[in-house]
Amino acid sequence: MIGGLMSYSPNLADLFRRSTTYVDKLPRGAKAAELPVEQPTTFEKALGITLPPALMLRVNRTVE
């Protein structure tokens, strides 16, 4: 059995950009406990490797 490792991480630039909406709401009187919790919506591949074609022929399933 051959195993592989792939890791995804949130797009940090997108998270910082979206956090500015929270920074804007707090001075305007919004309570921090009432702000909604958001999950990251954009992810990037954390491992930037290219698999050889011979290995890709043996892959059962790929997730993009």
C-alpha cells in the first residue's frame, strides 16, 4: 500500500482582508461576543510538490 501526504492551509491574505470588517465593526459599537464566527473559505496547497507521472498512474483517487 502506498500512502501520500497532502496538506491544505487557509489563505492568510484572505483572512487578514476579511478581519478588517471586524476591526471596523468594533469601534462602531458592535459587541465582540455578538459577532459571527467565520470559517476560512479559501484554501491553498501547503506542499508545493509535483508528483512524477509514473506515480500518478498508480493513484486511486485525487482530490482537487
